[in-house]
Amino acid sequence: MLYAVFMSASLPPFPKPQEPFETPQLLEVGPAAPDEPCLRADAARNRARLLEAATRLIAEHGVAGVTMEAVAAAAKVGKGTVFRRFGDRTGLLTALLDHSAKKLQADFLGGPPPLGPGAPAIERLRAFGVAVLYRAVEQLDLQLAAQPEPTRRFSHPSLRAMHTHVLVLLRQIVPDADCELLAQTLMGYLDPALIHHLTRQCGMPMERLEAGWVDLVDRVTGTRPSC
């Protein structure tokens, strides 16, 4: 009964568009601990050595082979060193994604168009989703293993940076829409768990996912690619 009453009621108006965001700044992923704003040179070298050891383990044994104990043994340090540096296994795996996350951010904030500035907002939005899709497929096991728990997932700096970027583009394309929710909808299409399901469990080729992203963007924004 409540559902029928709700569906018969008129929908509330969209929120009024807010002032456009300034160009988002590159967000740091996996920041240092609060009491360690800048790593000392030797600490930075140790961190790099640990990440290098973890990368080798992934290449040899897959993500399942990356444990705190295995990384400590491969890097020839005590297990406590790994825990102090990364906190837990999720922190370690997240750190492994830092480089590609920062590279993606640099590309969509300051790289060449259409992903970077210089192209129309709709073209940048299409290019952004395609870039995220292919990055996710290349690192799918790592992204799934490093995904924060649900209560922290949407507040992670790299995800917030991507959401902000999509939101900024949407406000340029459809300023009268509820761009905050539309951005969340579009980001849901790029979730690693969904990409895993579609590619590995459903066997969908990347070409279909790419076309699906472009179609979704066009339907959400009421646009069509130029011929």
C-alpha cells in the first residue's frame, strides 16, 4: 500500500544546481600515517622494497600469494615492519594500486584530450569510463582484493577523485539534473565487482562493456556521439 501511494505521488523536483566545482586537484592515495607526513629517505626506500616484493609475489603466485608474512620474507624484513608500514593486507594491496590510480588521475586532470582537458565535457566523460574499464580489467584481481569494506569504500581518496571528476563533467553537460546521484549511477557501472561479474562470470567482451558505457552516458545526458 505504501509503495502504491508513493508511486502515485508526484516526484520531488531536482535540487537546484550548485555552483560549478573548481578543477579538482590530484588526490593523494594511501597517505602516510598522521604522525609521519613525509617519509624519511630510508623509510621511503623500505616502502618501495616492500611494494617491489609484493609485486613479484603477484606475478609469481597471483594476489592470493600476497600475505604480510610472504611480503616480509620476500623483502627480508620482519613481519612487524610490513604491518607498521601498511597496517593490514588491504592497506598493502591498496598501496600497490597507488601508482596506476595517480597516473589515471593525472591523465584525466591534465593529460591529452579527450580524457584530459581540451575536449567537450561529454567526450571526456565517455573517454573517462572507457579508461577506467580497461584499467580495472588489467588489475581486476588486485582491485577486488584491495577494495575497502563497504563503510569505507565510497570515501576512499581515489574513488572520491573519480566521482568528483564525473560530477564536474555532468554539471557542465546537464546542469539542471541531480548530478550528484547521476554521478553515483555512472560510477556504479565502473565498479570492479560488476566488471568481474560481467567479464569473467558472464563472458562479456570488453567491446560490449565499452559500448554499454557510451550508451549509458548518452542516455543519462540525452546526447549522442558525433559522427
